[in-house]
Amino acid sequence: MDMIRFSDDRAVGEYIADGICGIVEQKPDALICIAAGTTSFPVFDAICARVADGRVSLKQAAFIGMDEWVGLPMGADGAMADFLKRHFLDRAGFKDAFLFDGMADPESECVRAETFIAEHGNFDVIVFGVGVNGHVALNEPGVDPTLRTHVADVAGVTAEVAQKYFEGDAPALKKGVTIGIANALEAKKLYVMANSPQKRPVVERILKMVGKGEPTNEVPASFVIAQPQAEFCVTDDVFA
């Protein structure tokens, strides 16, 4: 594991965008996955700036959404699909994009996602944000790390943090569909981001655990960060 510390959001966004664009230059039809959420804004903006000025083209590349709330329409306020479209996909110009449908049968959505992944030759790069409880995607503490795409029970703290993405009252967020830890471990490149002071306790816990060689499913991010292809990208704001 490498932990890399950055001065601010712009610096971490530029760094990860450089890495992703380098992957696309080597493999134009790469499969890319980036978390929905405000943590990813610096990466979205840096990639889209490169697309806009012609430094990279995503016209042969594919994108897959990381997760979605069960029972929430794709275009609904607070849906991860809607968030990704508005803040990234509408500007990025991917050839193909997969987004989970929260209104469809969740198990069928898992099958549909795994089919898409297989058709595109597996993940070339995944960018996770780490949750305050150590989750990545909707892989909550206690998750079975051998799971691939699956239906997940959402932790209370995850549902609480998600309230900020809803303009009005959020619906009850109890289940989601998500890629699994096993999917992440197969990816060629992994980035895990933390860029807010609220993440300091979990960042320090992860560093301690991984430093001792003791990743645990009680902090799912630790499994990801412990992988040799992973980089833990943390801004100074985390330690402010």
C-alpha cells in the first residue's frame, strides 16, 4: 500500500486524473469505475477538463456505476445514477456506460452488472471514496470480502450521511446494489480517496491496520488499500 498526501482537492484530482488518462492512452477501451459523491468532484472535474481540451478521449472507453439505492428511480433526486450523469457522464463522453436501476429487481441488476463487466474485460481502474465507517461503495463493515456484485444492507451511518444528496426528505435507505470487494481485488488499478476532516478517525485506523498487515472486513476499505495495485490518496484537510 502507498499513502500519498496532497495539499488540496485540486492536487489529488489532477493526480488521479493523470493516472486514469494514462491507462486510457494505453488501453482506449478501458473500463472505468468512479464513486458517486462529492469526494469524487476533483477527479470528475480534472478528467472532464482533459476531455474538453483534447488531452484525452473517452470515446472508446466504458464506465460502470459503483452502486445504487434499491427502490430509487435512476433519475430521482439523490440517486447515484442521476448524480453521475449530472456531474460527470454528461461531460465525459464515454462510448458505453452502465448504471444500476434502483427500481429493477436487485438480483437481476447484479447479473446485468457482472455481464457488463465481463463484456468489457474486467475493471481497469476503480476510484473509491472511503466512508466514515470504513465502507467502500456499499460494502459495509462485516461484509463478506469474497462477494462480487451483490445486494447490500445499508448501515445507519451511511444512510445518514447520504441525506445531504437529497434536496428534500430522503426516502428510507435500507438496501443497495453494489460492486463487491472481490470485484475490486481483480481491478488492475485502485485508488481510494479521503479528503475531509470527518474521515480522519477512519483514515488513521486504516493506516494502523494495514501497516500491521491486519486488514479486516470490519473496515472494508482496509482490504482494498492493502492491495499492491492500490494507492490511498489523502488530502491535508483530513488531518486539519
